[in-house]
Amino acid sequence: MPITKTAKRALKKSLKRKERNLLKKVVLKKTEKKFLKLLASSNTEEAKKILNVLYKLLDKAAKTNLIKKNKAARDKSRLAKKLTKS
């Protein structure tokens, strides 16, 4: 447990940030699963719309260092590849 006032504040801050980051990751994963489900049901028009949203989420996550930039680029590439295959 933190003892000093500043350490207590820092702990509070880090817990809030952790919660926010986890929420963003959950949203990202749910959107990706939704996209993959749409591809499986061969609904490409809806999948294209979701892909744009997914791109935005990945870019924002990379920008705020939630995920690494290369992972965002890799994921975007793989998702686009899956869309063109179906």
C-alpha cells in the first residue's frame, strides 16, 4: 500500500487508466469478433462498414500505446486480407 499522498494519488490514477485501457481492449476484441462473424455469414457489406470502425479503433489504440503500432498494422492487413478472400 502506498504511504505518501502522492503515491496514493498515483495509485488511484493508474487504476483508472488500467480500467479505461481494459475497456478499450474489450471493445476492440468484440468489434473484431463481430467482423469475423459477419464474414462467416458472408455478409460482406456489413463487414466493410465494421472494418472501417475496426481500423479506427486499431489506429487509436496504437496512437495511445494500448497496442504496438506494428501489431495494429499487422491486424489491419490480416483483416483486409480476410475480407478480400470472402
